[in-house]
Amino acid sequence: MKLLSKEKNTSNLFTITIAIFFLIAKIISWKLWLANRTFPLVPAFNFLQIVPPFVNLLLYIGSIVLLSLVVIKPKQFNLLPILIILEILSCLLDQNRWQPWEYQYVFMLFILWVNRSDDKKALFILLAVFCSIYFYSGLQKVNPHFIKQVWGHTILNNFLHLSANIAQQPKLLRLGYSIPLLEMLLSIGLLLKKSRKIAIYILLIMHIFILLFIGPLGLYYNIIVWPWNMAMIVFLLIFLKQNINTPNIATLISSKLNLLILVVWIVLPIVNFWGYWDFYFSSSLYSCRIDICYIELDNPDKNFELKNFYRKKNATDTVTKKEIILLQDWAFKELNTPPCPQVRVYKKIKIEWQKRYPNVDATFWFINRSYSKAIKTQL
């Protein structure tokens, strides 16, 4: 009974932690959840375009209220399905809300609700999800773009202030492959009972480094993932205190919902490499595999509404009169989040742009980053 009580308390602790950091993320990205903004909404289905703007506001307020209640009353598991439904409805109204932290938090709450009567199962499936996150996060980074841009340029050059000549040395660049390989190894270590503690300690160091890297003391970049990394630290500390055993697999997957969760997190991210599953659903963050899109404007003076989102020019840009809006910069500046990096979303943004600004001559460019090269095409 004492063990069961400890596991129940752990489930409640997970619930409270998720709700707190989910709430922080929703507040930081408040404009993402509203319709009154310049960055276009991209509904999952075309018929949802007729939904009145105030519905977005109501769903956002409902989410904030429910998350606050969950923090206060984590044992009220009947709140979780209502919250999950509200989040799904809100995300259907705009695919840019399909952020990796949103996806993870909703699934974690779903796991806790599905296994509300069996905390052992809940904790093991949560652990399996974390193993999936770290494994695929590492696997996604095993590519030359990550090594050259994130490791060589951003970490070595911008963050550690090594000169460009040193940072781009082949031997030093190849050292960058140790990052994804270590992340994949740690995911396996997290799953195994004997190596779990050491894996957690190293992962804690990794998240602290990430916070130093992108936080106020580092590059001051992507504020929305700061609380997400803090949440991951708390989750790992909770796992550190638990003696999680692998349950009987047959019993585990006898629940169709648990089987679905495991398939979504363990199997589906694989098919992202063939374009059949979203990047953000496959732990592909800072992997440099994500496709990007930017808008090239021929007559920017007519587009006063968006001139605050023009890319800052450097010395090499002075020869052209064209202005450029990188969709990622636009979303970061207005919504505090990146856009959903899928070509289907970019195409719908282009359609919405053409409706709003028919007199602005703009060309949409799409950059697809395959394993070895980046291919630029007109969208």
C-alpha cells in the first residue's frame, strides 16, 4: 500500500508539473491562441475557416482556467479529458499551435488519465515517451546540416566564440556527431533500470547547458522552449526518485489506448524521414532537417503592415531592393513561437497572403533540407 501511495503521489506530481509549465507556455505564447494577429491561422480543415474569432479566445480562456484548476486539484482526473478536448479543438483551428511542447504535454495528460487506476503503467509509459523523445531527437540530428549550422556555427562560433576558421575545421565539426549519438545512447540508458540514474544525471546537465545556450546568459533565443527545458529537468528529477519496473508487456498493450500511445511515440516518428509524419511530432527540434519558407517582396513599400517583420539586412544585402520575411522570424516576433514547419502549412499561408495583400508582388520560396543538401524551390 505504501508503494501504491508513493506512485499515486508521483502521478499527481507529474500532473501538477505539466499543468504549471503548460500554463507558463500558454501565457508566453498568448497571441498564438488568438485570431486577432497578422500571422495567418491555418485550420486543419478548410471548413473551420468559418469559425468566428471569439471561439479562439473562449478556448484559450477555458484552457487557462482548467490548467489553473489542475494545479490546485491534481487529483480531479475528470478535469483532464475536458482540458485535452479543448486543446485539440484549439489546435484544429490553427496548425501553428501544433508545437512540440503542446504535443508532449497533451499526451502526458492523456497517459495519466488513461492509466488513472494503474499508476505503475502510467509511470512506465511516461518513461517510454521520454525515451522516444531523446532517441528521435538524437537520430534527427545525425545529418550534415546540424553539424555545420548548429554545432559549427551556432554553438562553436556564436556561443563559444571560436573563430569561424577554427569552428569549421573538419575534425572539430565531426566531433559534433557525438551530440546526437550521446542523446540516443542516453535514451536507451533511461529505459534500462541499471543505467537510469547516470542517464538522468547526464540529461540534466544537457538541459542546463541548453538553458545556458539559448537563455538570457547565452543567445537569448526561442523563449518558448525555456520553460519546456525547465519542465524536462523537473520530470527527470521525478523519474530519479522512482523505482520503475517494466510491466508485463502483454498486459500493458492489452489496453488499446496504451498501445496507440506507444505506436504514436515509438513507431510513427520513423516515417518522418519519408515525409509521412510531422517534424514536431517526431522530436525534430534544432535538427536542421526542418523545411523553411521565406517571402521575397518586390515592392515592399506598399506593405506597411508587415515591415516590422522584414529580415535585418547585412552588408551583402545592400545591392538589392527586395525585402525578405522569413516565416520563422515573423512567427517568433509576433507569436513567440516558430510556425509549424510543414509544406502544407506554408502553402496555406501563401494562399492567405494572396487574399490579404493582392497588390504586393511576393514570391514564396521553400527550402527543403534533405540529408546532404538544401534544395530551394518556388512554393
